Amino acid sequence: MLTDSTGAQHSRQRDLASETALRGTPETENILQTVTKREKEQAKGMKGDLVFRYLTTCFAFSILAILALMLYEMTGESMPSIRAFGWKFVSSSDWDAVQGVFGALPYLYGSVVSSVLALLLATPLSIGAALFITEIAPARWGTIIAPLVELLAAIPSVIYGLWGVLVMAPWLQSTVQPFLIEHFGFIPLFQGAPYGVSMLAAIFILMIMVVPIITSITREVLLAVPLSQKEAAIALGATRWETIKMAILPYGKSGILGAAILGLGRAIGETMAVTMVIGNAPNISLSLLSPAYTMPSVIANEFAETTSKLHGSALMEIGLILMVVTLIVNGLARLLIWSVSKSANGGAA
Amino acid sequence: MSNKVHLEEVNIHFGKTHAVRDVSMSFPENSVTAIIGPSGCGKSTLLRSMNRMHDLVPSARVTGKILVDNGDIYGRGVDPVSIRRRVGMVFQKPNPFPAMSIYDNVVAGYKLNGRLPREEANEIVESCLKRVALWDEVKDRLKTNAMTLSGGQQQRLCIARTIAVKPEVILMDEPASALDPISTLKIEELIEELKTRYTIIIVTHNMQQAARVSDYTAFLYMGDLVECGETKKIFTTPEQKRTEDYITGRFG
Amino acid sequence: MHGMAYRKAKNHLMNLVMLACTLAVLIPLGLIFFHILKMGVSSLSLDFFTQIPKPTGEAGGGMANGMLGSLIMIGGASLIGLPIGILGAIYLAEFGGSKVSTVIRFGADVLSGTPSIITGMVAYTLLVVPMKGFSGLAGSVALALIMIPIVLRTTEEQLKMVPGSLREASLALGVPFWRTSLKVTLRSAMSGVLTGILLAVARVSGETAPLLFTALGNQFWSRDISQPMAALPLQIFSFAIAPYEDWHKLAWAGALVLVTVMFVLSLTARFFGRSRHSG
């Protein structure tokens, strides 16, 4: 606050000086003093702005530095594993910490199957719900349901996991899985014993988790559909469903796709809830009833207590794959959503 | 009467646009000079160069000399901040700080730069509000938010805020264009009153206003200074054909 | 062309399908709330807020150390993340050229899309390995990496909404740019910035994965940030997957507390956001 007091003082003095000048009794000393003060103050003011500029620049660029550091560290730490196993890392299913052999195929398989199937279930539900909220339900319902859905997207994944492992999995084990085995057991997807914790549980919990995300983004996309599009369909005598099918869905197509892909990105990276319900067994099994494993889950379970350097490195490589995959998936989603909002804005203008 | 501000071959570019060309003129101390011209002629641009407001626009380039008390404000090592303290500015739309009370707005120039002793602040607030003839209207509600004032009152508050930091020159960028006729009249009376202490440079597109308030007038057209001189002369016997056309309303 | 009756019937059917979708979305979520509320309320006691977990098998105990640890680590993450987020946003809003800003914004988006477990791995290699041990500090850093992009983007948006006339007003009074930025621009945008901060805090307060191999967790009171530290979400996780009924109860109680805290934060954030729009 030192600068401040001199600042105020300085202008007060200057004022004094000009007033004395007005009165016709110039006090040269006073004026001289004012001038040197002014120069000092100038130097300080400019320095402040310069420092501020450098500081904010540094902080802004630190984000890029963090990102670069992340990629550098992940790649560097993965190198021993990459050198040791090469492409076999993603094609082999031997994961043996004692022997020092690591192949990540079961985790890749588990991640892909759980998130893709969860997405296939979640997307239609989300689109239906978003359409209901925006197009069919009275406006007042929408203002209640929409923030509720957004709030749900913010629930921590460990809480979904808690519910999944203590409520959903026992219910699957006692009710759903026996039913599936009895009536659909001839399909390989539903063979085996009812474990409760399983691929099926992971798919369900992921579906429940990504639905709020896809719904709220789809809702935004639908709200961006220009009224003129709907009016054109309604003027042709279309029913509400026909309007949705003819005008709204085609217009929001790529935005909805973007929402779904964003949900996929979230599902692939999801760690806690999946770890708690998937059973954590590195199987590659066609049956959805058997336990499985995913990439984030194996990291969560093993990274804190690795047995060797190579083990840690193999987990790092899984992390690297995870990071690159989510980067691509999220980039794609953003591109799609962005293209929609851009064309919507263009249409409005 | 001495010249307070002096422009020498001032050119202003925005990227590739040449907004102001070779303007040289003087602004006498303790007088009001109006800059008139059709919209887009560069008058606001020229005004803003006189307290270095263009420093914020990366593409803007000001060349030539702008002297205040014979010191070049674009000289090496000159801090734009200290220039702006000597050359204050009132904007087209009243822009009091919305999160501050009337009182705090008047002393904002001090408060934003640090602390100000209470007694001194009280003095400044009272004297500045009195000078802009706002004191009687607001003295009972100094602590209420400044946005509760009418547009005209807000603009007078902005003027009070500007004179509170004791500038030598006040730049006014169409200060009454967003106001109703009665508020405009009050602002014009205020300008008349303020020129005894400050050098005032006002940009206006309203020729009657220029004729009413100013001692000197400069006519700017397409970035060129067409003519400048005593207001009376400009409005009665302009030397240039273009000035006459503009003043008689034949274009613009 | 189908007949009108057919089209109307189809319209009704699809309306029902969409209603069913909405219900299918809301029912599981409603169930989750129902269980958290039912199990949480019945398991919550004063002990929960004052005691640390009892040894395996013993009944009672609480998660007081986890709540304290979470508070400390969120505080640490804010100390690291808020300056970077806010000052970085000032750069983007006030100085950044369009190309540079786009790159930084893209970087922030990449960072916020990265699975949170990855930030934990990075904090592990950067801090846990060199410091030769798990620590609350490493946990704070991992959480800060999650906060930064959220704070950056929301703050930037808010700063851009502040009208330029306010900046000009301040600068024309001879206030230096840096003071104008902090005292006029940032302050005018404060309610929106606060909303972003609250949302970021709400987000990290539930994060578990990044703490697994940074803070690690601690059965006892832990205040030293250079040591392993307990955290509420970590305790919920380890208690939920343990085979003891009593621990499950504690996990439910923890979930209720966590969800309540997050909702309060979100609602406060919304309130701030709204007051800005109306005012």
C-alpha cells in the first residue's frame, strides 16, 4: 500500500502546487519536488502493469506447461513397458506381476465393451428424455427436470459406486441375472453363474452415470433448433412426433452425436464406480454376467502397490492409452457440438 | 492565452485503416474546444489519443506529437497512467461503477489507487458534487448505489468523478448524446462553469451544441482536419467550402 | 401416405415412449437418492462428525479425520488452482491474442476432459516419487489440476461479459491497468467468478480416483500435508467395498454428508449466478 499513499499524496501536492500558482505565489521548490515525485510514480505505475502482464501470461501458459509435463511424464514412465512389450502389450492377455509379463488386452476389452454398451443403452434413453423435456412436457416441468438432471451429473462417482455395489449388484444377483440365465441362457451373453458384480453391473452403472450428461447436452442442442424449422413442419400439418422426426432430430443430429461421444469419453475414463461393481477379474468373456476389468480400474487397484518398475511402467502405459483415447474422443465430441452451435448461430443471424 | 494541448502531425492507424491524417492544432488553456464532424470522421479517435486510451487496442498506432504543457505524452518513458490523471475523460454513455455507491464513485480514482483518509474523502465528495450541481439532489443518499440515479445525474456523477482526481484537461466524448434535453442543458451549463478551471475538449455531432458551449471549433472530415478556429468565425464565415456545407446541413 | 388415425396413434405412442425414457432416466437416480437418504440418515450420528474409524470389526466410529483431510486438501488445491485459473483467465480476457488464447483454451479443455485418475498418476510421479511417500500435498496438487480448467473457463467467460466502458472509466481516472483489472473488471464479475469457484470446489470435493495414490488415505487423524492424509471420498470407497455391515453404514453416512455438501455448494453457486443475472 506504500505506492498508494504516495499516489494520493502526489496528486494532492500537485493540486496544491497548481493552486499556489493560480494565486500568483509560485513556490519553485514545491513544484520541483512534485516533478520528481511524478517521475518516480510513473516508473512504478508502468512497472506494475508490466509485472501484471508477465504474471498473468505465466499463469496462462502454465496450463500448456502442465499439459506438456503430463504427456512427457506419462510417456517417459511408459517407455520401459513400451520397449519391453511393444505392440504385444495391447494384444496379449497375460498380466502377471510375479513373472513380469504384462499384456493389457483384458482391460482394453473391458473398457470398450462396458462403455460402448452403456452408451448404446444410455443414448436412446437420453434423447427420449431430452425430447420429452423440451418438446412435450409443459414448460414448467422442463424448468424443474432440467436443473435436476444437471445436478445429478455432478454426483461423485464414488457415490454411484457405493449404491452400485451395495444396492444394485445384490439386486442383479438375486433377481435380474437368474432371470436372464433362465430365459436367455441359450445366448452366450447370458451364460454362467450370477455373481452380482459383473460386466452387466458396470454397464448399468455407467449408463446411469452418463445419462444425465447426454440428456442435458442434448437438451441444449434441441433448444438451439430454430423455431422456423419446427414451424415449417407444423405448417405442413405434421403431428408432434412427425415434427420431431422431420425437423428437430435431423437438425440436431450431429450435436446429439457429439453429446453421445462426450458421454463415451466420460464412461471410458470413469474409475471409481466401475471399479466397485465390475468384479475386477481380467477375463475376456462373452458373457455379460461374469466379472471383468477396465483400464482405469486396474490402475486404481494396482498403482499404489506395484511390485516392480516394469509393473508401474505397464500401468503408466495403460494410463497413456487412456489419456490419448479420451483426448481423441473428447476432441471429436467438441468438434461436433461446436459445429452445431456455430451453424445454429449462423442460422439465427 | 497559452496553449495547453498541442497536436503536431498526428496520424492514427488501426491496422490498415488510416483513421486520422496529419492533424496539427492547438487547444488554448481554460477554454472549450469542440471537435465536430460527421460520424466516422475520426473525431472520437482523435480525442482518445489525447489521453492514450488507444494503448489498449493492440492494432492502434499513433504517430506524431501530442504535447500537454509542452511535454510529449507519447514520449519515451512516459507512463500513460500519469497522463490519464492529468487528462481526464467523460464518455458518451454514463458509466458509473455499478457496484459502488454515489459517494464511492466520486472518490473512485483515489480508492482504486489505494486508501484515502475519511475527512479528505468527505471534502472531495462534497466539493465535487457541488461543482457539478448534484450535491443538493443526492446529499441525503450518498451511500445508495450509483445506478439508482437518472441518466443525466449519472453523467454529472461521472464528471464529478473525473474532476475529483484534479485533472488539467477534460476530454468529453459526446457527453450529452445519450441524455434528454433538460439533462443536456444542465451538462452544457456545467461545461461553461468548468472551463474557468480546466481545459475542455469536447467531441459532438450536434452543431448547435458546439456553437453554444465552445470557444473554438475544429471540423474534422474523413480523418482530415478541414478547418479550425474561433467558434463564432467557423459558424458564420467558414473559410472552407466543406465546412460551410456541413454546417448548413448539406451533408453529413 | 398413412391415414390420420394412424398418424395420431403413432404420435401418442411416441409420446408415451418419450415419457417412458424420462422415467427410465429419473427412476434409478431417484432410487440412489432414496437409498442415500434412508441408509444415510439411519447411520448418521454425532460420532460420525467427531470420531475416527474404529479398528476392523468394532462398531461405531466416524469419518471426522476424512472430513478434515478433505477440507485441508481442498484448501490446498484452491491455493494452487485459483491463482492459476483466475490470473490465467485475466490473461485470456485482457491480453491474449486470438491464436494463443485458442491454444490455451484448447489445453484447458483437454485437461478437463482427462480422466481424473490420470491427474493422480501424474501427481504421483511428480511428488510422491521424489518425496518418497504419499502425502496430502500430492493429493492437493492432483485436485488442483482438476480445478484449474474449470476456474479458468468460467472466469474468462465472466470477465468477457464486463462492459469495456467500465475498464475505460477506471483507466481514464488514471488507475493503472493492473488495478483496473483486479479492482474493477474482476470485482464486477465477482459473483460469476464465485459461481465457477464453487462449482470447481463441489467437483473436487467428491473426487476419489486422483487421491488413491497421492493422499492414499489414513486411518488416523492427519494434519501434516507431507504425510498420507484421510479424505471423505476415499473412506466411502474403502468402507463400501469392505465386507463389514458397520462399515457399510458409515459409508452411507459419508455419502449423505458428501452429497449434502455438494448440493449446498451447487445451490449456492446457482444463487450467485442468478443474482448476477437479475441484478
